[in-house]
Amino acid sequence: LSMKIGFIGLGNMGLPMSKNLLASQYEVVGLDLNKESCERFQYAGGEIAQSLVEMTACCGLIFTSLPSSEAAKQVYLARDGLLSSCPADVILVDTSTIAPSLEVEIGTKAEEKGLSFLAAPVSGGVIGAEKRTLTFMVGGAEETLEQVRPHLLKLGSHVFHLGERYDSGTNAKLINNLLIGFYTAGVAEALTLARESGLDLDFLFDVLSVSYGQSRIYERNYKSFMAKENYEPGFTLALLNKDLRFAMDLAASHDLNLPISQALVDLYADAEASGLGAKDMAVIYERIGEQSIT
Ligand code: NAD
């Protein structure tokens, strides 16, 4: 790539992803509202843009990794946002998980301006971002994806095209995160029972690692968080709640009633209301532990 790559949103995911681009010898220009995130990126060798216009003037490919639909609206659709400031041949790739309808709106408006857009949410977490093992679930034009694929493979190991519709990758990602919500709450309840039954949780983990109870989420939640009683994110409970709400909106748009999913949404929403939103989602183990004693 002769031009520089832009990266907007240098948070838990964006920072390691942009660092991997730097490590792959790309020149990367970053932007974040948070000063500390900018400083960490500069420390890793990145250059900070003072404005979106400064970034769009020099970047042929721009990634975003933003925490909410509101932030994505601001970055893409505001009067001085990406869609109005990008020259026609720039490719925009959103790796955030935002409302599927907003991905469609951004993609459609980008097309009208002669820009290429992909909605490419990721799975694999901070560890996947650091180790370049992310999975991309991409919605948008296949032709655009083929141009971007070599660059995505510097950030992850799997790139799937879910369809031409801009929301197709996001819908797959929401199904993934609905399962993450299930597994995480399931592991939390099961380990609460195991602990109260006097089982050694480390030994149980080894036993279940070669049994059907094993899952990647059990490993992630137990090894990195629950066993250490450390809930520094990771993936915050608030971000999981955002995705669960999108999944329920998707269900409602198809007139589906999903009672177990609804119970999950209520469980995590209640945990967020109690002040746990900024902690890793695995903190639901503590919440369930406190609430399950009758
Ligand atoms: P984060 O909150 O750590 O990072 C988001 C960053 O965006 C922050 O640094 C914030 O300052 C910045 N930001 C917000 N508004 C901005 C704006 N208008 N302009 C510029 N920067 C802005 O969140 P994260 O965990 O890195 O997640 C980012 C996205 O990736 C989310 O959509 C999330 O659902 C998704 N995701 C996260 C994980 C994970 O494990 N953390 C895994 C897969 C997908």
C-alpha cells in the first residue's frame, strides 16, 4: 500500500490492531478522543492526526474501532465526518459492532459519495487483536473486500464475506455475541455451583478441558479473569450489553420471542445498573456468586 493507513478509535481493540499494522511496516495515522490512547499509540511509533481532514488527506484506507453507534455516527456522518471529508477513492472499514441499520446507512451514503465501505466487525477479543488471530465478519462489496483482504490478514487469521448487504457481517457477529453472553453466564453459574460443592476449580478446568463442557469462552473467562479475580477489561460488560440489545432488536424485527435470551439481557442489564459496566463481562461471576446465596 503506497498510502498511509488511518485508524480511528485506539481503545482496547484499536490500539493492538493499529500496533500490528505498525509492526507490519505500514505508516499508520491514528485518532482518538482520549489523550492517553493517543499517547500509547505514539509511543508505539504511530503518528497522531489533529483532525479527520488531516487523516483523510493522507490515508487510502481508514479503519474505525468505536464503542457505540453514537460514536460511529459522529465519526462517519457528522458534517465534518469521514463521508464528507474523504476523497473519492478512500476505502473505509468499520471493525466496531454497531447497530446493523447504521452500517447500512453508512454504507449506502458512502456509495453515494463514491467511497467504498465495509462493515467488518471482529471476534477474538483483545488477545486475538494482540496475537493477530481475529476473525472478521464482513458485509459489503466482495470487490472491496478483495482489495482490503491482504491488510485484514495482518490483523487477523480469518476473513469471511457474509454478504453484499452492509449489515450481514454484523448480524453474524451479534449471533456470536449472543452465544458469548450465554456461555459467560453459564460458566458463571456452573462455577458458582462447582465452588459451593467444594470442587477445586483449577482441577475442574483441566478435567472439563477434555470433556464436552469445555469452550473457548470458559477458557477465556476462567483463565484470564475468574481464576485471578481480576476484571480489568477485556471486553466490558457494557459493550456486551450493547450487543445483546442489538441481538434482541434483530429478533424483534423478525417477530421472534427468545425467552432465555431475554433472561440474559435482564441479568446483564441488572449487573450494569449495579455499577459493573466498565469491568470485563466475566465479572458476572461475582454478581451471580453474590446473588445466588439464598
Ligand atoms: P474501547 O472503549 O476500549 O475503545 C473505543 C475507543 O474509541 C476509545 O479509545 C475512545 O476514546 C474512542 N472514541 C470514542 N468516540 C470517538 C470518536 N468520536 N472519535 C475518535 N475516537 C473515539 O472499546 P473496545 O473494547 O476497543 O471496542 C471497540 C469496538 O470493538 C466496539 O464496537 C466493541 O463492541 C468491538 N469489539 C470489542 C471486543 C473486545 O474484546 N474488547 C471484541 C470484539 C469487538
